[in-house]
Amino acid sequence: MALIPDKTIGRLSLYRRILGRLLAERRTHVHSHDLAALSGGTAAQVRRDFMTVGYTGSPARGYDVQGLVKIIDEMLDGPDVQPIGLVGVGNLGRAVLTFFSGRRPNLKIVAAFDDDPDKVGRLIGGCPVHWVNEVERVVREARIRIGVVAVPAEVAQKVADLLVAGGVRGILNFAPVALRVPRNVYVEDLDVTMSMEKVAYYARMGSAAGQEERRDEG
Amino acid sequence: MALIPDKTIGRLSLYRRILGRLLAERRTHVHSHDLAALSGGTAAQVRRDFMTVGYTGSPARGYDVQGLVKIIDEMLDGPDVQPIGLVGVGNLGRAVLTFFSGRRPNLKIVAAFDDDPDKVGRLIGGCPVHWVNEVERVVREARIRIGVVAVPAEVAQKVADLLVAGGVRGILNFAPVALRVPRNVYVEDLDVTMSMEKVAYYARMGSAAGQEERRDEG
DNA sequence: ATCGCGTTGTGAAATAAATCACAGTGTGAT
DNA sequence: ATCACACTGTGATTTATTTCACAACGCGAT
């Protein structure tokens, strides 16, 4: 159990949410093509993904839903809940904060930071807002390993540096700049503007070229 | 000028913003390795991207910044501003709304929709909020070709159907479900939970494996 | 029991994307 | 005027990811 492609990690997260819904419907088994339809992929890809994580189904019944959830949990979640720190309580930061409160039990935003005196000291989405110059201290003391950068592009690098100094190992970056971080820190960029411009491009060009659209409708 | 890889489209959007900053600094030329450093890619990739869009620089001075911006504009933007419709004025929807107001001149969110009586009729981020059952009519009348889905997963498919019925050709989807749309509609998914879980995974595993981190420091 | 069908697991092939590496070129220094 | 250097443009190569395609399997029907 070693090298799992980056793309597969993403899909596992997706599968898990789908499987959660199936579980709520009391489904005990799924076939690869069911998950393919639900996740927007292909059956072969679903099977390949489960092969790479070493989960095996039965040709007759398909995959056991609970078993799948269990192995994905083991894969993606750590043994205990991972605390997250979020910097930038603007519109976007607040959206992420409220969106995440209580959503994934294993991931919890435990500290937020901002430089606006009106926000510091308050509780937003059940999460205390600290002064931004406390990032390093709080991150270190709370053993936060995951940071969210939701500040304007101009200050994103500075914030990332603070997070890294505090000991963060992974950053979810909403700012449209390439963060420079040490090699052992992982950065995932989520660039809304870029995604919007991609959509605009394909909407204009007639999306025939777009690779994203595998689904069709009756 | 025909087939441009999906990934390249995304990077062009990124380059354009970087070039905008350079322009503001009165820089007239850039080298591929400058853009590589600024965008978090490699010099070879930058050159390849410009090759695929058919822009050519000079070995001595590099690429002309204005020329690049111009060709990227031609590539990504249409001749006139493209109106956008956004459904779901929750935390996320509001964040996108305010974030986009006046940011990209060629993309303008002209209509928002919600089912909350407290929101309908108001102006949020300079954008009127309509009743959600007017999506199809308003989209058609305003000739909106781009839709943003920022509603809970349970109703995302329904909303997508309305947008498509109104004539939308591309959708930016924040809901964590695979939307089923006709083949000629492009869907770009932006899944915050998935991205967060990827970060959590690599933060836990020691990101040695992560592909994202090309940048280093010090 | 036995057969047939639909599904899994997976090597092999295809496709997509990134990187290498180097010839060609123009500029500034001498 | 000539030279050396740094950079571009790009064919070739490598690497990553997806898809194909088929053997193996086990259940349900007969």
C-alpha cells in the first residue's frame, strides 16, 4: 500500500460521500457502474481506483458499501480529528467556515484569523477569530497541520509563511497566486476565477472540446 | 488555432492575471522562466503553452507582455461581456457574488436566484436576486450562457436542469454531485470538501508524494 | 448439477500531459 | 564586425492517467 495517484485521492473523497448517501438508503452493495454513474466517471476507473487501494468486491454482488467506506476512511482520515486553521474571514472565509462546521467530523476548523478589529474576538460559525499576528503561535499550540488561505492575493504569501512557520503541512489556497512553500508542505489551489474563465471559454466555444462532460441526459 | 488542452486553458487564465500585475509594474517583457516562477510551473511548460496558442517571443527579450495579454484576451474572452446567472445566495453564493463584482470586466453576474423570501427582491453585490422559479425565464431573456450552481447537493440537479432549459452552455458547479447535463453543456466542478480532504491526506502523509508542490523556499 | 450471464480484477494498449534537450537566433559586449 | 551567451521553439521522450478487453468467478435459473 504505497503510491496512490493524486487524482485517485480526490475521487476517493467523492466516492465516500456518495457511499454515505447509499448507506442512508440502506443499500448494502454497489456495482462499479453504479458508482461511475453517480460520480461522473467510468466503471473501469472505479474498479481501478478500488484496486489501487486494495479493496476487492465480489463479481456477483459488487462492492460492500460499508467495507468501502471503512477502507476509504482509513485511507483519508487519520486516527484522530485533524484541526484546521483558516486565515481571512472575508466573504469567502466565512463561507468556508460555516460550510465546514460539523460537516466532516474528522476535519474541524478550530481557529480563524483576521486583521479586522470588528471580527477579532468574535465567534463565527462556532469558531473563535484571532488576531492575524497570532497565527504562528496558535497554530503551533493547537498542533494545527492544515491551513486555509482565504485572504487577498497581495498578502497570501505572507500568510502562508506564517502558517508554515507554525508547523502547517498542507494548505488549501484560495488566493490566485502560486505560494512558495518548503517541499514538505502540500498546497492545493482552488482558484474560482480560473474555473469561471474556463467555463466561460467552453460555454463560448461550444463545449464539444471540454473533457469534463461525460454525463448526458435522456 | 484549434485544439487547446483543457489544462492549458486554465493556465492561460493564470498567466493573464500575472501579466496584469507585470503590466502594472511597467514591465514590457517576460521570460518563460519568470512566468514559470510566478505561476508555479516550469519554463518549458510556459513556452509550450504559448506555442499552442501560437504566440511567439524573441530569444533576446522574451515575450511581449502586452502582446501576450492581447492574445490571451482574444482566446478567452468573447467580443462582448458574457452575462452570468448564479443560483443559491447562501454564504458561498454571496461570496462568489461579491468577489466577482467588477473583478473581470468581461464576466458579469447579472442575475442571482434564491428561494428565500428575505433575499428575493434585494440587491446583493449590485446584483438583483430573483425568485428561483424564474431561472429559466430570466436566463433566456438575458441571454445568459453561464450558470453558477451554489445550492445544496440535494437540489443541484434540479437547478442545473433549469439553467440548461434556459439555454446555459456552461456551469460552474460548487455542489458535490455529478450533474447530468446534455453533451453540449460544459460543467466545471469546484468541490471544496474534496480539496480539503486532499490537503488533509497529504498533510498527514508527509507531502513528499504530492505533485502540487513544485515551489521551494530559502 | 450444470449453464449462462453479468461483474470483477487486471495486463496491455491508448491517450494525455509534462519534460527533456538541443538547434536556431538575435543582442550586447568587445 | 565578430563572438559568446541566454533564450526561444519544438521534435522526441518520458511519465501519468485512462480506457480497453478479456480471463476468472459465482450466483440464479433450469
